[in-house]
Amino acid sequence: MPLIPEEPQIHESAQGPRATPASGRTAPTPRPVPGPRPAAPSRPGRPGPLRPAPPVQRTPREVAAKPGPSGPAAAPATPQIQLIPASAEGALDAAEEAVDLLLDSGRAPGDVLVITTGEQHPWATHELSFGEASYWAQHDARDDVFYTDASVAARAASRPVVVVAVNGGPEDAAANALPLAHSRAGALLIVCGDPQRINSVLGAGV
């Protein structure tokens, strides 16, 4: 019987594991893949790096208004003065034309006061016929142009526009009426009459 030569014996430690033929052998069951490892708990006593705190949002402080140095009190506004040359006989008509222009330009009738130094305006004469109480009640209502005589004009209140008709009267009528009219006029003083006579009064301090 012929002899079968023996295969040389090779130690696995030097040659490595022997290959297993694929035929006739089942593949080994794959080992389950381990999932992600849980994070290791932080060690006490070793905090992580500290982040700088965000800057504090500062709101602007409200600065209390300090009162400034008190200056001199503002002087009252000085009314503008207009002179309409007219004779004593034509001063009242000139004043009427001035009133018409004021109303046409948008002035309210209650803004206008008319003072006469001589003969009263026909409206004043008519209204006074019903009594002084009714007459001055219309002045207080400020619904219309108010006409008054220089002798009682001190009772009249201030209005934005004052018109003076220097239409005669006593010698000192204009000298007394113009300063009063100037104090009653808020924005405009219109004087109708003799320019020389009026300028002498205006130059004396009106």
C-alpha cells in the first residue's frame, strides 16, 4: 500500500491562522455593533471654561432739566403804528375805510376797536340810545366792531387792532386818546387825522 507523504507541520504562531475553506462551512454570526457610548459625566470640582458674561445693556439716564439762569422778563410786544393823513372832517371816513380794509383782509369784526376824538360814530350814537348797559354789553360780547368816544374809551378792553379818528374835539383830545389807544392795541394802531398834530403826540412818547 503506497504511503501518503505527510504534510509538514507548521506552527500557527509563526504562520498565522489557517484559512478555512468557504465551502461547507457556515459564516460566523456577525457580532452586534455597539451603539454610541454615553458621554462621561463631568467630574465634580473641575468646571469647564467660563464664558464672559454679555455686556449689560445700559439705558441712557434721564438727565433732569436744570433751570437756566433767569433772564429779564420779555417786554410786551409793541403794536405797529400806521398813519393815514386826513382832515378833521374826513378822519371818520378814513377810519371807516381802514376798518373795511381790515375786514376784507380777514380780520374778525370783534378784533377792531374804533375811538373818535370829536363827534361820535353814528353806530355809537344809535346804540347808546338804548342805554349804556346794552351798549357796553355789546362791547363785552366782542361780536362786532366797537365804536366809542375818547372820553369813555378807558373803559374799553384791549383788542388786536385799534383805529383812532382824530375828528376834532378839545385841544387835548388827541393827546389823551393816542396814548390810551396805544395801550389798548395788541398788534396794530391806525391813526387817521392831521399828520403834524399826530406826529407831535407820537413823538412825545407814544
